[in-house]
Amino acid sequence: MRKLSATVALGLGCIAFGLLIALIWVPFDTDTGLVERSRGRYIVGDSLAPTLAAVFILLSGLMLLVERRDGDARPSRNNLIFIGVMIACGVLSILVMRYSGPLVALLSGADEYRLLRDTAPWKYIGFVLGGVTMICGMIAFVEGRFSLRAFWIALAAVAGIILLYDVPFDDVLLPPNGDV
Amino acid sequence: MTDLGAIDYVWLGVQAVFLGPEAFVLFGIPVSITLLMVAFGLVLGIVVGATPGLGGVIAMAISLPILISVFGFNSDALLPVMGFLIGVMKGSTVGGAVPAILFNTPGTPDAFMTTLDGYPMARSGKARKALKIAHFSSVSGDTFSDIVLIVCAPFLAIMVEAYLDLPEKTALLILSLSFIAAVVGGSAAKGLLSCGLGLLAVYIGSGEDFYPRLSLGTDALSDGIPVTAAVIGILVLGAIFTELEDLWHQARESGRIEVARDEGDQRLHWADIRRILPFVGRSAFIGTAIGALPGIGSTLAATIGYATGKRFYARRKAPDAPEFGEGAPEGIAATEAANSSVSGANLIPVLSLGIPGNTAAVFLILAAESIGGFNPGPSVFKFSTDLNPELVIAFGLFTTMILANLLNWTVGGVFMRSLGVLVRIPKQYLLPVVLLLTLASLYVEETSMSAIWFAFGFGVLGYFMRRFEISPLPFVIAFVLGGRLEDTARQAFSATGGDPFFLLKSPVAAAFVLGAVAIVFLSLRKPKAAQS
């Protein structure tokens, strides 16, 4: 059996996704149709524009099946490993950034974090821990080893960002303090 | 003020730049904030352009929230902020030649062709001369392009306002999106997919009905996807992931960087300028023509400029002169003039039609939308006898472009030649830091963790798009234009009494729609080399 090329697979995926949007997502998740009648006049409904986007995606899928092409670009196994690690590192860092401040406040028996979020050192806990995790994690993976140098660079970078945004502007809040 | 004419508006624009809020007084002369910001932007642009892995887009993404925090949301902020972005745009194009010539590492993608002759020149001890040629050609091309922009954009805008009604404007937007989808990248199908995904993303959580459409009943989607999160995610984070992965694959160790010592005469003589001028002229014309079409990048301009220069050079070169690709100064001139002349012309569609032609234009639109008081598009160029503040801003922007070019001509070259050291910053340290800085900048602007999640998600999408060789530019432009396309279509539909064929009733609109269909299907017939 012939192996399915990545472009053909992408085309089939686009056709399926386009149909899913046009036939299921848009009709079931939008309150008005393609065209509506309001006060005796016809007006464009909320479904028309996303249906047009679905048609674009569907059409691109059909075109991918017939278009002449030079190569067959696809993510390799190594690409998937790399982006998988980046996603894991990013998600972990953002979660640390979001929840470490409130967690430390809770464990130390201080006030509710919401009341402390614009007070040093509380306001820096999440950003410092999350930021250092993100930078250190990514450098360590790319270099294939953890180094103290990466840690100091991460710490210096986080301190630099705090100096850039938090110190000069009273009305600017670093993540996650604006919406905890 | 009454009876304002075109010259009055030009003069008011110049005054808005030079006599606006002052930053400081130098020898009794007040220096305006706009002037200062253009200079800062240019310097930053040259620095990021000269740093491999960074670029104008990243600098704009990080700077915009800081600038808005500093200048606030009032019309006085428009010229300093947009002047800064214009400075970054121009500086990064010039700066990209530095690592390309000194270290065979293009600082920006469009500087790749510069490595072909620049690096051999540097290896043969002519590094400073190569940098001077790159600077002269780049700034010449940029200046030519700006003149074309300043002359053409107002006329084009006036024609659009005079001859295009709502159905024609809707059809023009469709034509622009189809054109961008068809010409950007190597595949029309993939361009259309990128465009479709951008439209889908912008329609989530928006609409006119009480229920936010396509929100799946979730709070996160019901407010829609912030435009900055989508743009920064796809463009900046996606590029950072791709760059980091390349480093991961290389295992970073590329050995020590060898730099040849300069030897012989490094000055740029009038005879040198006379030799390269025909190449600069040809490439500036090519780059400007390509740049005026939305969505076509400077990389294509550089490629065509280089190829045209190569053919011309083959006919007239001296027997002992180096070939193109072996250290010919004309090769650097042809490339740099072409890629730099795209930037000014790229603003023709954004200022005359409101359609962003490249990523720098996207950030100018984001800045204008964030600050308010200026809506790039044909309505700006209304030469009304009563004061039209938007037109003053438009001429102010033209003034900042001329100013940036003057600074580039005078101090840009000297500054550029001092930046070779930046290429030594290890990218594996720089890129994660830039990633965090970008996310922090986004948060400062949006004050919402969901914006960070969205940006990260779109960054992953941008990474996969690059791995499938799908250009992210149609996505971004569709995202920015999607709302306007829907609004214009709604108004046109209502204005024509609910006529379902409103796009085909007028000959102009019908021609635009047929053109859109024809462009996509004709581009199916022959795959093009990757351009973006």
C-alpha cells in the first residue's frame, strides 16, 4: 500500500476540519444563521463569516490534494519531541507563575494573595519562579544539560524585566498579578 | 482654522513632529519627543537587526506595550509611538547586513543574499567597505521607496474613496486576502489555509448577537482572542520555537567565529558609488514595485533584485572582477537596495487602503488601534478645509520616515559598523529570555493570563505552520482584517436591500471578486519558490 504523503494527509485533515466547522461547530455554537430577517429587512447573521472561514479551509484542503508540489514538508519525530518538551516546559512555567504566589501566601499563613499582589516580595514570587523555570528549562533542553550559568542568566533576565516594567510604572502589574 | 490646503496639511504634519511635546532643550533648541523616539527606534532596529535570532518584529512586539504605558492613550502618543516603530522597521533592515557580511549569518531572513558577496568580501579583508556599500545601498533603496509612498499613497486613497462604495470595498478586501494567500509562501493552498485559520480565529467570541459565537460556552473564548496575543504568538513565539529547535539540532557547537582582519583601502569612493548606482537603481525600483503589493516579502525582492543584478553584471563586468557570489560589491548593492526599498512601499496599502502588507504594518495598525485617533485607510486622506487631524498624523508619519532616513544616512552607518560584537551572544540564552520578555510585554498590555495562554497556544500553532511550510503572514493579516471584512459586508448587504449578489452587481466589485478567484486558481498551476 502506498504511504500517505504529509500534504495529502494535511489536505484531508483540512477538508474534515472545514466540514466540522461548517456543519457542526457553526450551526450549534452560533445563535443566528447565515442571513436573518430583522424588522422586515434581511441582515447578515453571525454564522456567515465563520462559514466563509470554513469554506476557505475546506477549499485549501481540496487544493492541497490537487496542487503540484516540490516537496512534502512535515514535522519529523524530532520536531514532535522538541515541541512536546517546549509545550511541557511552557505549561509548567505558566502554571508555576500563576499559582506559586497564592500557594506561598497560603502556606505561610499570610493574607489572601489578592490583597498582597501589589506588595513586594509577594508580587514577584510567581514571576520569578515561573520565569526562571521557563528560561532555565528551555536552555537546559537545548544545551542537553543543566548549567548554573543558565540559572544566573534566567535570574538576571527576570530581574531585568522587573526593572523594565515594575519599577518605573506604578500602574503596571507583572503576571499573574493583574487578574488573580 | 479654515480653508486648509494640501500644503498646509504637509506643513502641519512637519510641525507635529518637530514642534510637538518636547523631550529636552539642546543649546536652546527644543528637541521633540517624536524626534527622539524615531532616533531610539532606529538605534534599537539596527541593534536587533544585527543580532541573529532577533528582528524588527520581536522588537516591535516588546516595545509596543512599554511605549503605550509611557505615552498613554491620547492622540499626542501617536507620532512618538508610530515614529519609534518606523525607526525600528528601517533600522532592522539595515542592521541585518552586519552579521551577514561579517559572519556569514544573516541577521534577518532577507539579508541571506547579502551573505553571498558580503562574506567573501569580509574574508578578503574588505569587511568595512562591504558594510559601507550595504549601508549606502540599503538607505538609497529605502529613501526611493519612501518617496514613492509619499507621492502615491494619498492619490490612491483619494481614488479609493471617490470610486469605491461598500460592495467594492468588501470585494477589495476579499481580493487582497486572496492575493496574500496566493503569493506568500510556496503554495496557494497553504496560503489559503493560513488565511482561513486567521479568519476563523478572529470570528471566535465576536459577532453582533448576544451569544458570543463559537465560544463553546466558555468564558475564555467568549471575549474573543486578543489580537496582540494571536499576532505575537504566531509571529514571535512560533519563530522563537523554530530557531531554538535549529539550535537544538545543531547542538549549538558551530566552533569559534573567525574574523578576517581588514586589509587595504576601506573607504567608499565616488568611483565605487558610480559602479554600484545602476544596481541600486534597478533593485530599488524592483523592491518598491514588489513592496507596493500587499503580502509580498522583502526576501522575494532581494532574490529578484540579486538575480536581475547578476544578469546585468555578467554583461558588463571587467574580466578580473569577482563574479556575483564571490565577493562582488554590486551583489551586496543589488540585494540591500531591493530588500530595503520594500519597507516604505509596503506602507502604501496600509495607508491608502487600510490593508497591512507586512508584519511591520500590522504593528503600526495595532499601535493605531491601541492608542486611538488614527484609523489607517482611505478616509485618512480627506483634504477637508476644516482640520482633519488624521491627515496631519499621516503627514507627520511621512515626516518621521524622512527623518529616520536622514538619521540613517548620517549616523546609521557608523553605528551599524560598530555592532559586529552582537553576533557573539549565544542564541540559546537569548531566545528564551526574549520569549519571557515577549510574554511579560503581552501581559502588561492585556493584563490577563488567558492572553499568555492564547499566545503560547498560537506560538505552537505558528511552529507547526512553519514545519508544514505554511506562511504565518496570511493568518496574521486575515486576523487583523477579518473584523473589517465582516463589518463592511454587513453594511454593504444592508445598503443593497439584502441583495445576496451584492458583490457581483457593480462591475468593479465583480472584477475584484473574479480577480480573487482567478489569482488563487492560477497560482495552483505552478508552485513557487518559498518567499516569505
